[in-house]
Amino acid sequence: MKSETLKSEKYADLPSNSTELYNREQILTEIQRIALQINEDYRESEDLLMIGVLKGAFMFLADLIRYIQIPVRIEFLSASSYKGTCSTGNVKFNLESLGTIKNQDVLIVEDIVDSGLTIRKLFASLKKQEPKSLKVSSLVVKKEKDGSIKEGVDYYAFAHSGGFLIGYGFDVDEKYRNLDSIFELLP
Ligand code: IMP
Ligand code: MG
């Protein structure tokens, strides 16, 4: 099957109110920029642990790690708070699946920081386990109403001030994670 055919079928069921915001090339360019910074910032680190927050960050972590040139390990955690396009405000993590992170350099890899609730809760839970350092990376950070960026995200690819995003790991009710571009759902 030709790749063009594959592509059009993959995009066939996109909602009519969606518009492409960042294509694969733009995403990879920004991910490389972040990776360069991480390689630089952790060059003294003997053992960086990157923790991907499932499910949304699986593609971001997979692409990011390809550009990391220092010793690195990965773990995954699952977090959930959204139903449809609304946060339920009730965030849960499965921390039991994670081994010890004490005295380790830990970098959380999140898909989107929106209200910041999920990342604040996860940061606080991991901090209790006394890692050597703890930082946050997110593919997208949603801007505040005044256009400012939330504190506490050390590395991000895109600052977004619009609506709900799908594709490249981001879902609405578990759909559209497979798209290789990021699309915005217009109101
Ligand atoms: P927060 O707790 O409000 O910061 O929401 C963070 C989580 O909600 C992220 O980890 C995403 O999984 C999900 N989320 C927030 N905004 C979007 C979006 O536009 N599209 C898909 N998922 C989103
Ligand atoms: Mg998430």
C-alpha cells in the first residue's frame, strides 16, 4: 500500500472542527531543541531517569529519547483526570509500579500541562521519595489567560493559547492518539 493512501485513511475520521496546528517536522524540530538542552543540563549526571506519563506522553518520550546522548533509563506512570475534553479534577497515579527514585536525577515527561493540577500532584508525590533532582518536561504548555507560562515546567516544546488538542499521543476519549500531527479542535 502506498504511504499516501495510508495517510489519507488515517486522517479520514478527523472531526470537522479540527485544524492542523503542528506537523511532524515542526514537532521533531522542537523536540530536538529540548533534547539539546537536556543533554547539556544533565551532562554531569551519571544516571538520568525519564518518567513518561501515560498515556499521552508515549510518542513524545519515544521521540525525545532518540536525541538523548547521556546515560538514561525510562519508566512509565499512568495518570488520568480527563473525561472527554473536561478535566475531572480527580487525578490518580499508579506509583506502585515505579521502583525507587531516591538520589536519582528524575525528569518527568508529560504530554500537556493545562491547569497544572496533574503535574503539581505528581511532582509532590515524587518529591517525597527524595530524588537527587526533579524536573518537568512537557510537549505542550497551555498559556494562562494573560499569556504567561505556568511556573514549574523546565522544558517545553510549544506554548499554546487555543483550545483542545488531539493527535501525537493526545486523545479525546481515547481516539486520535495515532495521528502524527497535532490538531486543534475549534469551538
Ligand atoms: P491539567 O491537570 O489540567 O494540567 O491537565 C493535564 C492532563 O490533561 C494532561 O496530562 C493531558 O493528558 C490532559 N489534557 C489537557 N489538555 C489536553 C488537550 O488539549 N488534549 C488532550 N489532553 C489534554
Ligand atoms: Mg496526560
